[in-house]
Amino acid sequence: MSTVQTQTNRSNAVDIAARVRDLLSYVQQGRIVDAMYEFYAPDVSMQENNNPPVVGLEANVEREKKFVASVRQWKRFDVGSVAVDPARGTAFVQNELEFEGVDRKNYRTDQVAVQTWRDGKIVNEKFYYDTGAAA
């Protein structure tokens, strides 16, 4: 059996669409760090646009904690389109988030996250957004 078939079979064993819905629920409740431990693999690689990826769960949890600490007030986290390809273990999530930073500036981002899932956990996630429109 090929590597692609093996990965596909493992991905299909878990309902990726349900896991994505649960992940988004955590984020909408502000449980971002909890979500990291529940939905991300120990060896996860996360990348924003074409910046170098951050590898490893603990490194990414620390990065997310810094981001959360920079938020004074969440204004919204709206989920737009979601697409799941269970055969490839891939999900695409479009969302808009808006918050006030501790610097009292308002930030708004429209982004797409492309996720690769293995055994019910995200092993790779890349965020695409316009950095010029973020502030």
C-alpha cells in the first residue's frame, strides 16, 4: 500500500469535518490554548503566510499565548466557508476576526487556514491573509 493510501486511510478513520467544527467552537468560546492541546499534534507545523513555520506543539502554544495576551477585547470571530477533503485529510477554513489590542488599536483580519489532519490532529496549518489589511 502506498504512503498516500495509508495516510488517506488514517485520515478517514476520524471524522475531520466534526473535528473542524469542534475546533472552531473552541476558538469562538475563546478557548484557543485548550484547542491547541486538543486538536494539534505534538509535531505540528504552523505557518503564517510565507513566514518560516513554527514547529512543535509547545512552541506554537507559546506563540498563541503571546497573541492572546496582545488582545484587550475580542469583538468577533466569524466563520465563513469551510471545506473538508477527507480523502486527503485536508480542511480549509475561512474566517474573519476582529479585536482591540492592548495598544487600543482595532485589528481585523480575513484569513484562510489550510489544515492537514492525521489521526484526528492537525499536523500542518498555514494561514493566508493580507498583512496590509490587518490593522
